[in-house]
Amino acid sequence: MPAPLTLAIALSGVFLIAFMKGAFGGGFAIVGIPLLSLAMDPIAAGALLAPLFVVMDITALRYWRPNTWSRADLAMLLPALVAGIGLGYFALRDLDRHAIEVVMGLVTLVFAAIWFLGGGEIRPCPRSTPKAILAGLSSGVTTMVAHSGGPPLAMYLLPLGMSKALYAGTTSLFFTVGNLLKAGPWLVLATPSKSLWMLMALCAPAVPAGVWAGWRLHKRLDQRALYRACYAILVVTAAKLLWDGLAGYVRP
């Protein structure tokens, strides 16, 4: 049976990611491993989340229907995503634990800093095939290495000036494909132990609850205020993760 603290942190992390999936279509899974890493190894956290992401995606498809998908953008993004996940698999296999912690911490901090310094303003711009391919490729690598494919995708989609629903639906389908593709490789890289499977089962009920809550609040909550809260959480958890990673290189 998982320790109470581990279970509480895992449930909180899974619920938060599922909530963001329901409210905004995903892209905030970057909060997952940093938060879970407060109580467990980041590789184990990745193995825990990989199957749960698939459950989240299947649940979210009930809410984010095809009329919320931007097919023109997905046609450019998805092939690059597949290639990026392949590259990310080899990168993850060859990196050590502390390097992964440092990379995830830095990526998270940079992403949060971009948001706070930019003020969250959206300035519509035309689509760009090269930018879409770069975003899909980068997202594939980072989602495989750190479950943090949201930043590259957001940096491509947000400037397009999409409606909130279209942005969320497009993001949701993008990560549905990505999470299905990476679940197998993640379980190969970090085969869950019996206790981890038990923790996964205990966290599963938080998925539909989180997605439903996010969907219910999608039109009610102030999007910018919610983003600010999530990015504040990112700063705290990423700082902890970065500290742990760097400390691993200086400990005797």
C-alpha cells in the first residue's frame, strides 16, 4: 500500500492534470512529474502518468468533439509529433536521472517565465508550416522526455488567436495521439512495480473527476487567473526539481 503522503501527492497531481485537460484540452501535464517528484523518482512518476494520460484523453474526447479541432493545424503538427516522440525515446533512454530532473526543471521555469514576462497577451498571426513542424517536433521530444510537450505547442497555437474552445480541442486531440504513442515506450523504459500499479489504480478515479470539473468550469473561470495560479505552481515545483537534480551531482 502506498504511503499516505505519496498517495496524497499523486492524487493531487493526477487531478490537477485531468482538470487542465478538461478545462483547456491539455498542455499542462508539465505540472505532473515535478509535483509527483516531491514524493517519488521522476522516472517512476513518468511511468505512473503515462497510462493515466491515455485514460484522461479518452475521457476528454467526450467533451472536446471534432468541431473543436483545427484540422489545418493538426495536419502539420501530428506527423512532426510522431517523429519527435521517436527522438525523445532515444534521448530519455540515454539520459541519467539527475539530467532529466535538471532539464525538466529548467524547461518548466523558462516556460513559466515566458508567461509572466509576456503578460499572457495573444497577438494573432498567420499559420506557418515551418513553425508548425518545429513545434510538433519539439513537443514530441519534450513530451517523451518530461511529459512537457505543452510549451512548444502553446507557443505555436496561442499566437494564432484561436477561440478558447478551438485551442482546447486542438490541444486535446494533439496530446491524445501523443500520449497513445508514448505510453508503450515509457512502460518499457520504466516497468511499473506492483506498488506503482496499485498507486495507479488508486489514482484512476481522480481522472474522470478532474476532467469533468475542468469542463464544468471551462466557461465560468477567468482563464488568465487560472493560468497564473498554475504557473505559480510550476515555479515552486520546478525549483524543487532543479534543486534535486543539481544536488545529485554534488552529493558524495
